[in-house]
Amino acid sequence: MTSTGTHVGAVDQLAWLRFGADPAGLVLGRSVERALVPVRMFREEPVRVALIGGWWLASLVAFRALAVGAWVAVSTTAPERWQPLVRATHGGTDRLAVIVGDRPIKATASWSSPVLLIDDFGPYAPAARGNLAPWQTRLTVLPWLTPPGAAVAGSATLLIAQRLAPEEAALLRLDGRTAGLVQAMHDDMIALVGGGANRYVWVSPTAAETHFFGAPHRSR
């Protein structure tokens, strides 16, 4: 076993640390220059993230959040979708909970132990669900975009999107250049929209991530 502070894990779990970052900066991939692209997923103020894609990308984000010390709770109507993530954590960890249905979750968050709350309720997710505390982030998974989902995306602090269909790009009311780019991305790319700048990132999954979640694709 390998121990650092209060975190204990098997030696093969050290592969997770390849994307390690400060809890305030989660690395989601690499730029065209191959530089790491950190995202302020966890902040002193609550953060709301909309993810247009599916369980593959959502599982990857959750896996990397666990790797930097976050506590992750998934609320879902389809727990079987999250079994690869459970298996990736060697059958589970006390920092991962998969909860069936919409139940209140109490989780204390801090700079050193942020909280990622994932809502996986399909494309018709509510625009707002529950209050958030500092260092808590709510990520809403939208497997495809509908008008209600577009409202969620429009109110989010950060939008993470895989390749969009023309009708999805139209719902987001993106400018012409951005709309064209998000429809032309490869399977291993994501768009990060928010904070006044759009970024296009190659997620560069590790061998362990590919083993558990498969090759990059947009799942529904």
C-alpha cells in the first residue's frame, strides 16, 4: 500500500495521479500545444457545471475528481451506468456514493476535500436543484440537449460539451465560429465554455481510464 497523508490506496491506483492537480484546478485534458488544461472545478463559491455528453465523459470527470481528493456523489435513475466507475475504484471507496433517485445529500466540503455532486436524470434535468456551499460543485449530465437542458446549460458556471449535433448547437445560441467548431470536434475532444473564453481540449485518457470506460465516445 502507498500512503500520502490520510489517503491510502493500492500501488496501481497511482496511475490516477497522472492528471493530479490542486483541488481548485482539475486537469481535463491537453491543449493543441499539448499543455495541460486545468479547470477551476472547485472554488470558494458554489459552482454549477452542465455536461453535454453522457456517462463516458461524466465518469471520466468523476474519476479525475476522485484522484485529486474530491468526494463524489452520483444521483441517478440508472445506477448500472456508473458500475464502470465503481469498478475503477476497485469496488468502491468511501469518497464515492452512487444513489438511486433524487434524495438529499449532506456533504461537508472544504479546500482540501471538495465535493462533486453529479445529477444523472436524463435530458430533462431541472434548471436548479438544491443549494450549494463553498467548495461544492453540481454537475448536471445532459446526454443530449433539449430546451429544458439548454436552460440548465445557459445558467451554468461552466459548460463541458462533446461534439454537438446541429440542433443542439442551435439551442445553445452559440456564435457562428463556436457553433461550427463544436460540431466538428473529434471523439476525444471536449469544449469548455465559460469564464469569458472558450477552449477546445483533447481529454487524453490514460490506459487505466480507457480500460475501465472504453475508448472516447459520446454515450447516451
